[in-house]
Amino acid sequence: GRYRYTNVQIDRLSSTEYFSSGQWAAGPALPREMSGLCQVTVGSVVIVAGGKSGSAKLASVYQLESGVWSRLSDMNRARYLHACVALEGNLYIFGGYGTQLSVEIMEISTQEWKAGPRLNKGFSGGQAFVHNSSIYLVHKEGNVKKLTPDGWENVAHVGWIGWRPVYPVPLVTADILGC
């Protein structure tokens, strides 16, 4: 997935790579060319959701198990530039361009979707993570919110200090799938 910039042209890619034993390796091709998707790993299964293919937003959800992609039930809304996490057997999908306040939750074992707690601020292009069984969202402008039983709580603001590389990343890497 993802895309790479070549001057001003954007190439959407279907290739994947993963990092293992200190090296990058080619992974299985995605089911289609995609960008702006989200990815989680649940045990040895990789799940990718949404994204964009050409100018079309996607609602599709795929899982990679034993090197083979299979389609899961579609999200209720097509979305890209969204975030996702897996927690306690559920896949959580947050925001995205054009659906920025919505949250969807899929019970992975049944593939049934339901609405999640609506976001109180638009969310697109940020990140989500799980820490100590709690879900956090990091908005692209640095606001950090935690999902509580009462909704979303502001817990921090991350100031811009710049990025530094942790692992050597190939220039044409498409996506890290953790295969």
C-alpha cells in the first residue's frame, strides 16, 4: 500500500515489505493497489482496512493469514487516512478523510460491525495505539486522546521535535505488514 512520490507524480503500490531479523524482506502483494489504508496485526494475522485506489475510497477489509489474502466484511463507510487498532478481539477504525468523526468497531470472530463512540474532533492522518488495554489517538497536530467509558478524554499534547530513523528503511518500501 502507501504511495511514493516521484517528483510530483504519486505511485500507488500493491507491494509490501516487512522487517524481520534486522532486515527488510519482500512480503505478499496486497489484493489491489492502495494508499491511505490502516493495518493491524492480531497474532500471526495481518488486517488492512480501507484506503484509496485511484480516486475511489475503499470500505474493504482484508486479512493475510499464511501468505493468503481473504476478504472480510466491509466497513459501513469507505474511508482513507484513518487509523485502526485491535483490542480484545475487536478491530477499531477511527475517522478518516471525509468521515472524520465516525468510529466503527468490528468483532473479528463474527465480522459484525457496530458504531463506536463518536469523536469530538475531526480525525484524519493521525495514529492510534493501545497501551495498558486503553486506546489512544494522536491527532496530526499533536493532541492525544484516550478512550474512556465516558468518551474521549484529552490526556496530552505532543510537541513537534522532528523525526529520526530507527531502522534503515528502503527508499521504495510500500508498507510494513509484519508478516
